[in-house]
Amino acid sequence: MHLRPSVHPLLLDPIYWRNCLLNLDLGRNELVFQERQDLSTRRAKVAEFLLCSHDGTLLKGLCSRPAWVPGRRPFRVRSVSPSGPLEMDKATLRQGVADFVFQGPDGRPLKDRVLDVVAVVHMAQRVRGIDAKRTNLGDHNVNRADDEFMIAEHLLAWNLLTTLP
């Protein structure tokens, strides 16, 4: 694996992240999930969510699920900048994959951004109809994932997210 210059190799240390995740209390985080009939169609069901991250930062997002896919479906978690539009990714939905997109505030440190991704993944894995074992991270339209998604992919590969309460 090739590391980009912005990611220090110690940021991929599973022991460091295991300790961070052990101290993470995602069970207390508040979650508001509200169906958005104005955005839903016969092919996609859309809900808005507000999620408190590990440090109380509010993460706002949309969950779009393809309505035509029976049973449990894979999901993608991606983020947009605070000034970017919160909108469903129709290409992801056409593939039969649920789309979770969120925004957090500008200027968050990398560790917090990683834990934001972890919080959204953890929330998404608990949504009815989602296959928790089939997780995709980052935007498929971009050639490289952002650092927080690359690190979160490692956390998934190390099975560290499966131990969250």
C-alpha cells in the first residue's frame, strides 16, 4: 500500500485506533432520523439525519435507500464540505446501494473526521435493510479517498468497527 504524504504511518496503527474506539461511547450519541417525502421517489426513500459525533459536534446528512432492492442492501458513506450540497447520489442508488452522505464543520482535525466517519458507519449499520458487512467508503466519483475514509477503511479491514456497542 502506498501512503499519501498527508498521512503519517502512525495514523494507521491499529493499537492507536483500538484505544480510541474503546473510549468512544457511540451509544449515548443522539440521533434524529426524519423521512423526507419531498426528496423521496418511488425508486428511492430519503431520510434526513442529525447525529452527534463523539465530541458533540452535530453531523447533518441524508440517507437514500433504493426502494426497489429487496432484502438487505450494501451501503456507501461519503461526506461533502459544509458548503457542499447534501443530495443523494443517483449513480449509487442505481447500483442498488444505499447512500449515506453527511457534512460536518470546517477545520476539524483528521482524528475527529475519522471518528465522524466511524459514527456515521455505526449509525448506518443499524438502519433496517442495511447489510452491515457490505460497507463502501468515500465517493466513487473521486479517484482517491480522503484521508479519513482511507483510515476508516483500515479500521473496517482490521474488524475494529465490529466491536463497537
